[in-house]
Amino acid sequence: MAYLPSTPTVGTSNTGLPHHQGFGPTTQGHQSITITPTSTTSSNNTFLMPTSPQKGRHASGDGYRPKIARTIGQRPACLVNASVTYCEDDQIYAFGGFDQYTDEVYNHVLKLDLGSLQWSLVDNYGDIPGVRMGHTATLYQGDKLLIYGGENEHRMYLSDVVIFDLKTAHWTQPNVSGAIPKGRARHAAVIHEDKLFIVGGITGHTDTVVLDDICYLDLKTWTWSRTWKFVGRFDHAAWIWGGRLWLIGGLGQDMERGGEIMWLDLKGNPAFDTVLVSGPSDRKNLTGRHGQNGRSRYSNQPQVLATGLSGYAANSSSVQISSSASHGIVSPPVAPGSISSLKFVSGPNLPSQASGSHFHMYSSGMLLDFVTPASTIRPSDCNLSALGLDTLRWQTLAEGADIFNPGYRWHYCAMNQEGTKAWLLGCATDPPANGGGENFEEYLSDVLPIDLRKFGLLGNSLAPEPLPENGKMPASDRHASSSLTGLGADLAGMFDQPPETGSGTDFTITGEPNEQILSEEEDDVSIHSSSRDPADQENWLSPNANTSVSIYVHKLILQARWPHFGRLYAAQMAEFHTKRMHIPEPYPVVRAFLYYLYTDSIARHPQYCADLGDVAGMLVMANIYDMPRLRLLCVNQLSRELGVEYAAVVWERAGTAGEEWLRKRAAGFCLTHWGRVVRTPAFRKLSRQSLMELCEEVDTEGRVVGGEELEVIGGLGGTKFGAGGSERDVGKGRSSSAGIQLGEEMEDGEAEDDEGMEMN
């Protein structure tokens, strides 16, 4: 048998992922591999890849927890209804707003550098807009902020559009045409395909009116569309996903917070493609900028910076005092396209929209709901929730205690364009411990950065777009229907095909046979380590080892898609060119992993990725070979599809891979559905050590509750304790389906006998 050098380790990662020890030294940059003498009979041997990381090596404390940072510089006051927008280069811009302590309305531009955490007042030039609050600021083309609407200090509702160039700090106001919509504030704005959509808001002169319309501004021609009737809302959130405009939150005509989500189909409607401005009801409003002029108080900057006639001229030329008579339309027509609404009544993970302070943001095909601490909500009800827009199912990504510190209030939320990071801006509510110092409650003094990738979110570039309702998109010329890209669908047809079929495969890989997969990790490590020399760490599989059937692959694809394989190939190791390799992981997992290399997808496949167990195994392989994209895909899918059947194996594999958030989430699911999880094959395959660790996940004061007692206190079907209980007297009965009751939940239930859970 030929001699093989020690196995190269995974190179240094630039993603901050921890490396596993025990597979040889790690070097910076490119891996340096020493070539040793080989035998001419090495072609009869099989190369053995490193084993899985041993359990316990992932120890990383309590996992990820966002940390509050105190800002410095010219902190803005805790403004009401200002705009806070994340822009490029780790900068957040704040504009306008109302100071609740001085009753002043501002048009200041402030910038927060997230690197230095310093606030600064931006010197701005040009056609500086007037003071306003309740406006919207939308990032456009990466370097411009589009300001629309708002309310000035005279209670006048604005309908002007102003552009702030982030590179030059220069204001301009475009010449717009079309039917200028009613002036409004506290509306929602979103940009889609070079169109600025405006939805809802409030307006009025003496009485406040909730607007129920929608319109858009074509940013190529700067022409307003006509106005359509949609839904009456203000202080709501809107976003675009899957060719639909979605809306949630806010208050309606009855001034009550709704618990439903609504959407409007934009695809297939010519009215949303081009602006038609020749309607008879719109002709009287086909005007651009009016010839009015005005001033606003603006005293925070020297007048030499202004270029307008009046020094600090407010853009009051397009101010519209809203009234139905100003447009000549009593009731606009209903918006074209299908309008749908879904109301969430109850659910174990449903956040109550009626209480607390909510920030709704879109990321990765999901609606995120940051339920932050407020005087109207219990701390135990705060959390980070997510609604899958493809499944319309809520899930809790993190409890409030894992994100929010007590003694803080958050007033604004900003998110980057990629949808991978969010920042909450607020202040401390508790006075300093020493009784002196600055009162930070009056300023936006604190920021809470949240890495959403730690909670299984892929980011907008990795999240797949929804497929059409009539089927899957054509993927390539050869494969007319596939969920893969064109190249991935073509390559998938050549995967695992013997060379004699003309597939061109030139490499074979084997895995562990299913019947020999051991659950005891220490036994698993000892078996694989026994196949190599302890002193020389030879990477050869024992000739007598029992392996799975061969998987036929292309060496070139593995070299291009698998960094670790590419490093081995680049080292020109003669032993490596045996064209055979054994990966000490279960055969279904190895096959699913190789299929991902061909297709760049971990979507369910009846032959190559049959269940979540395979995805959990790929998560471990992504951790071993330092593949951050695969890791994100696996964490996202496992968290979204976590269920009773595979909850135990997801918990175990997440711990092996060092994914503490996913491990904690799976542990909570197992404890909530304990009676069902312990009866699954996945649970019974856990090692003795894993069983002990899973049982220790429960609180020290926890106990098992089942049967009639569980029904009395509520909690059947996976709901929280106190929801759906039939009565308050605890009875005794046979434990047919048990759940774990934690110590904290027991105390809450005893202290709030008459309260229960609030339902939408």
C-alpha cells in the first residue's frame, strides 16, 4: 500500500466561521500540501476524506446574541415620524421628523456611520425641502433618496417629490407631470421596476381622513399614474415580492390595528406597466410644478450653503391640501389586478399586531416582524417572528429575551438592501445607575445591529423567487420544466451515470452504507480513525472496509464547485489520482451533497435529497468543508421545515455543525412536542450521549404535563400554555401525549390565572 501524506485541512475562512480542530494544521491563504513518495500500486487504493467533527468541538457559549452599541457625535433627538434609511457603505441617513420635547418640525439631514457609530449633521445644498414629518425616504439606484409627501408645521399635507444625492449632498426637485396625488403623511412607499408606488396614508384639512388609494410615479418619465382604490391604511408597511405588492400592519378607518395581510397582483396588468394620462377625470391635473413659492424656518446651517432664492426655500410649490374636490373624483376605480386579503386568527407563533411596537421588514422571501418592548406588551411576548410568503405560515425565529435587553425602547428600524442585516435605533429608558450623566432618553443614542443570517435568513440574492402558478419556469432547452437553473438542470442529467453510458464521469465516490451507520459519535470516530495509521495519519481506506455503492461524478465539476476538493487536486498528489474517494458520511447525505455541487440547489428530490435528514447531514458537511453558501441554504430550509419527524436529528446535527441558533430552535420544538418526538425513528437513533443532552435542554424546574392536565391548562397541538385551556382546575388523567412545561411558564401561569393568551 502506498504512503499518503496527512489530509489537508480546510483553508482559512473569510466568513468568520469557526474551524474544526483535529484535521491537521491550518494555514493562511492557499493551502500548502507536502507531496510524499508514492507507490506504483496506489491506483488500487481509495482516498479517505476527513471524518465529521467530534461532538463538543463546536462549543461557542450561548450562541449569537446582538449587542447594543452607544453612538457618539451629534445625536438626533428621539424624533417622531422621521425617515431612517440604510444606504450604502454602512451609513444610515435620518431626515425630518417632529421633536416631541420642543414641538419643532425639522428638515435636517443626519448621518450615522455604523463603523465609527458617530452621528453627524450633513451640510446639504440645492433646492432644500421644507420641514416635514410622516414622509417616506426610499433608496433609489444606490445613491439617491426619494423623499415624498409628509406634513409640515402648518398641518399641511405635502405631495412633492424631492431627490437627495448621497454623493454630492445636493437636493433637486424633478419636473413631474400627470395627476398629482393628494397630499399625505404616514403612508407607505416602495420602488419596483423604476416606479415609486405610494399606498395609503392620512390627509385632511380640519378632519383627518384615512386614504385608501394607490398610485405610482414613473421614475423614467417622472409622470404620475392615475389613482386607484386599494385599502385604507396608515403607519403600515409595504413591499414587493413575487410580482405582488404586499401590505401589513398600520391602522385602518376605525383606528384599530388589523391582523391581516393584503396583496395586489401587479403582473399582467398594463396599467402598472406604462402611465396612461389621457383619462377625462385626470386632465385637469396634468400639470407639473406650480409657480408658488414659500419659505420655511431652517436655522441649523449657515445660509451660504443654500442656492435657492430665499436661502432655505421650502419646496412648497407642489403642496396639496387634500380634499376630494381638488381632484374632481369622488371615488376612484378599484385597482386593476387581483386584490387578496388573509386574516390570521390564532396560532402558536402568531405575533399579536394589536399590542407592542412592531417593525415590519422584508427579507429573503419572508416578512419579518420585530416585536420590540413597549409599555403595552409583556416582555415574554416580544420576539422576532417571520412569515413565509410562499407558505403564509408564521414562525418564531428568536424570543425577545435572546435579542432585546430590558431598559431600552426602539423607535426606528433600518435594513440593508441585501436583507441580511438590520439595525434598531432607540434609547435607554432607565436612568443612569449613578444618578448623573446625560439623559439618553431624549436622543437616538443607541443602536442594536442584528445579523439576520444567524437566524437562518438567506438574503435577497439567495432567496428563490416564487414560481408561476401554472407550473415551473422553463430551465433550459433540454429540460423544459425544472426548479433549477438552465446549467444546473443540464448537469443534473449527467450526475451518477456510469461511464459506459457516455456521461463522461471519471471519478467514483462512496459513503457509509445505511445499515452500518452508527449513532454513537465516539464509535464513529474510532472506526474511521482505525483505517489510518495513527503516526502517519494515512488517508487510505482499509481494503476490507464495507462501503456503499459507487456514485459516479465528474472530477472537473468537483474541482470547480468544491473548494476542498480543488485544493487537493491542485496539490497534484499522485495518491489522490486513484479516481476513487470515500467520504465517511451516510450514503444518502453524500449523494445529496454531490447533487448540490451539480445543481446548486438543495430542493427536495425523491432520489437525491429525500428528506430533512439528508439536509441536516449536508449541514455538517458544509461545516467540515467550509462552504458558507451551502450552510446558509441548509439552515434556512431546516428552520422553515422543522417538524416532528426530523426534529431530533436536526437538533443533533445542528450541534455537531456548531449552529447554536438552529440547535436551540430544534430543542424548543422537541420539548414542546415531546410526546410525539420521542416516538419518531429519528429520536430512537440518537446516541446515549445525545439523549442525555436533549433531556438536559429542559429547565431545571420543568416537568412533564400530559393528558387532561395538559388540556386544562392549554397547550394541546403545540400551542403555548394558557392558550385554549378548557378550565382552570387542574385535573389528573392518563398521560397520552405529553409536553414539557418550563419553570418560567409555570410561574407565568400561576401569576396570571385570569389573563391567558391574547388572540387576534
